[in-house]
Amino acid sequence: MRIIFLGTPDFAIPSLEALFNNNFEIPLIITQPDKPAGRGHKIIACPVKQFALKNNIAVCQPEKLKNDFELIEKLKSLQPDLMITAAFGQIISEEIIKIPKLGIWNVHASLLPRWRGAAPINWAILAGDDQTGITIMQTEKGLDTGPILSQASLEILKTDTATSLTSKLSKLGAELLLKTIHKRPQAVAQDNLLATQASKLTKELGCINWQNMTAEEIYRKVKALNPWPSVVFKNTNQETIKILEADLIDSEKEFDKAHLLESNSKFLIACKKGILEIKMVQPPNKAKMKAVDWLRGLKNTNIQW
């Protein structure tokens, strides 16, 4: 079987490796253009491109796939049996969808129709879902609206973060993809009435309103939005402090207003409802540090409630 693969981040690598290691023919890999990353803003190849170069597979990086007519003609000439997408990051036109004999299959990190969209892993954690999973779906014009070929579920642990859950789901996706290719099950239409949207993450989503949010809501944000966009709060000097790690100490106790709790060894905040322990923070232009050490270093500044 000849398969063209489209993907970009680490999430896509296990699926790509599974195809490569099982001797599927991969004549071309398509991924996003190189982008600056890190403090130095150096141009770095994404994980999928690095895999392609390491294994001598042809790679293409179109700015906009649907407008790259030269690439579209190349795809037609390659006559793929199937195209696989995994966190590719671009909308695919109907013209391209029609090229492979078996269509395009997407490895999506949720149990569709729940969490259609760009950030399904993060939104599952933000919503407090008990489980998530992988859906192998047939790509169509709509955003993650295509019929379902197969699904596999995964429990979301209380300790799971976006990073840990992404790693687990990427491996589950690779396993399910191989099974689905071998079985080629009949696709089943999604129930659109059950659909929820996992919109793109924004910096605004990481902002905290201490007085209006519960400890559990903030705790979910910390787990869901690390490493980006990160959960932040401000001190009275209007400096932005990132919360990198936290723990939910209590989810039921109610308080009149958010405030610090006295503790010699912990950074504890009583929220509108519940108690949150801040464990790791990152002040502006500084390395990450234990939150209690940051708190001890406060002099003329304090938390902006």
C-alpha cells in the first residue's frame, strides 16, 4: 500500500513510525514550514521533517497546501492508495481528498464527535473529562466531521497533563491506525447533536481571575495549558508569573474571597471554592523555581487579587 503522510508535531511521530516500520511505501511526507522556536528564535525543523530527513523520505512543506497546484499535481502523479493526517495543522481541500483511492484518514485525539477542532487534548482536561481516546476518521470538507472508522478510549488520570496525555494518545493512535488499515472497517457517520468544539488555545485562556474561579478550575488550567499558553497571574507590580505546576488540596471548602493561607513550607491559596497549592512558577525573564521560594522572596510586591 502506498501512503502519503501529513503531520507536524511529536504527536504524529508514533503513527509515522508505525507505517515506516511495517514496510508501507511512503513516497512523500508533507509537513508545515520550519518556524522559529525558543528564546533564540532559531529556525528549527519540526519532528516530522526530522524523521523524514533521517530516513531519506521525500518531504514537502507548503505554506498553504490547497493553493499549491504544483504539489497537487505531484500528489496525483504519485497515485497514493491512502493519505494519513496526524496533527497536520492545515485545512485540506476537496480536490486533494479525492486523490487517494481510499481517501484521507485522520488520527484525531478525542472520541469524536466530542472535541472536534485544534486542541482536543487540552479541552478534555479543561472540561474535567474522565476519558478521552483516539478516533480514526475519514476526512471530509468539514472540521473533524467525517465518518468514524474506529475508536479506542483512554482514561484521563487526575495526574495527567496535556504533555503526558499527548504522549499516551500518540502511541494509542499508532496502534489503532495499523489495526484500522488492516481491517478497513465500514465508516459510521457521527452524531452532530453530540458534537463539542475544541477551539484553538489563546493566551487569554491562561489568565486567572482568583475571585471568580474555583481551585479545581485553576488546577485543570495548569494541567491543560502547560507548556503553552501557560497559566499566569500578576503581582502588584503588574509582572506576569507563570504557574508551571500545582496541586488540588481541597475542592469543596468555600471562602469569602481568594487569599494566601499561612504556611511555612507551601504556597497555598484559598480560592472562592477549594484550596490550591502552587508548586512551581516562572517569574518574567527568569528560570522556573519552587513557588514557595518565590513567595518567600516577595518584599514590596504581592499577588494581585
